[in-house]
Amino acid sequence: MTDKEIEENPVNIKSLVRRIESNSNHPDPFKRLSSVLCFNKIFAVLREFDPLVDRFCLEICYSVLQSLKMCYDQLE
């Protein structure tokens, strides 16, 4: 796929973001960890495309922060 196709139709990226969101809200701490690790791997690719950053940055940040909140709540 070309850069333009990725920007116009980011289906694969959208699928990854949905999986990250799903795992980051999971009760199992290892699945939450896997979502953060997945985000860490795809971040290098996402940051190269400004339209993808604009589109998915807030969603991913929310998911990661939600996961951290769940971890903190679990420690109490």
C-alpha cells in the first residue's frame, strides 16, 4: 500500500486500535500489558503519518490512560 492509500483508508490501523482498546479495558492485567506493548510497537509507524496521528491519537491515549487507571485501582 502507498502512503496515500494508508491515509485515505486506514482499515488495518483501525483494527489494531480497536484491539488495543479492547485489551486495555480487559480485567486481566496481562492483556492490559499486551495492549501497551502493542501500542509501543505501532507508535513508530503511526507517528510518520500525520493524518493517522490526528485520527487515532486521542483514542489510543484514552485507552492507555484507562488501562493505567485500572492498574492503579487494582493495587489499592
